Amino acid sequence: MDPKTRWEQERLEGKKARESSIIEAAERVFNRKGIDKATMRDIAAEDNVGIATVFRYFPKKDKLIVAVATHLISLEEEAFREIAATPVTGIEKLEALLDHFLNLQLPELSSRSRYLEAFESYAAQQAEPLEDIQQYNDVHRKVSDAFAEIIDSCTQDGSVRSDLPIEETLSTVVNAFGIFSKKLSLQRSIVMFESIVSADVQLDLLKRMFLDYLRNPESAASDL
């Protein structure tokens, strides 16, 4: 690699690293202060850079708001694709997917759910679509594509009951479990909120109920 090409590559890598750093700082600030109240100056201070640097990468706050959401949903795409590519049965992939939602309850990951919940509310309240929202939508479709691969696995190997409309049923189950786990995750941040049954117990019970309902008993018996 000639010096000019190497310099250009290092420059691009540096820009990408700075952009990622700003996005990560913005996620922390948005979660801490709220999307509406957080300012670009707050984000610059969080990332220890000048505010001009933040504006150079993200000329508008809304562009940064969408960039954070796109980054977080891209992590979901990676998780879904990894599960889809795992060499196990379809029902086992579904279990891994539900376990993924359970892991999002962990303190170090729960901020993802909080931000995406806030982002969806913020975006819905805007009179016009947010700038760059198409980038977020494009990645969201990739998540759906990866989920479709998991559904195909369930159809092909017969590990899910054949008397069910598989696509509709699995979409409903995963959406219901994902929404419920997200709601419980948000409630954890409310200091005064108390529940007779812990979130972990509720989610584990719901997971087992869903899997027991979906599992093909003939397929399960053949594995014994």
C-alpha cells in the first residue's frame, strides 16, 4: 500500500472511530437526560470534544438521534443473524431469540431498550418524518429478513407444530415477548415500582409457555 492510500485509509478509519464515539456518547446523554432535554453541547462534553466537532459529523440533533437508533437496531440485526445461522433446530433458534430478549434485561444492555422506546415515541410525535429515518428503516427490514430465516428453519425441520399458521404465530409470539420484556425493562428503572413476581420470573414463565405451545411433540419425541 502506497503512503497516500495508507494515509487516506487511516483518515477514514479515524473519522469512523470519531463518529462512533459521538454516537455512543449521545446514547448515554439521551438516556440520562432524555432526547428532548439533551443538547449537542451536552454530547460534546460527554465525548470530550468541541461542539463544532459534533456538528461537523451531525449538523442537526435529529440526525444524531436517528444515528443512535440505527446503531442500536444494527446490533439487533447482528444478534438475529447470528441466531439464524446457528446449526440447531428451528425451535432452538426461537428459544435463543427469546433468550436474547431476556439478556436485554441485564443492566449493561437495558439502556438499548430504554433508548429505542424513547426514540419510537419521539419519532411518532414529529409532524414530518425524521431526517435519515430511512437508514433506520432499512436496518429494521434487515432484522425482519433475519427473522424470516428463523421462521423458514421452523417450517423446514418440523420442530414447530404444523397445525399452526407458522409465520403469523411466530411473529405474534416474538413481538409479544419482545414488547413485554421491553416494558419490564423500563419498569426496572422506576425506583418506586414493585411487583409481587419479579421480572425475571415472569419472563422465564412466559418463555416456557410460548415454547411449550409452539413445540411439535412428534419432533420432540423423535429427539429422545
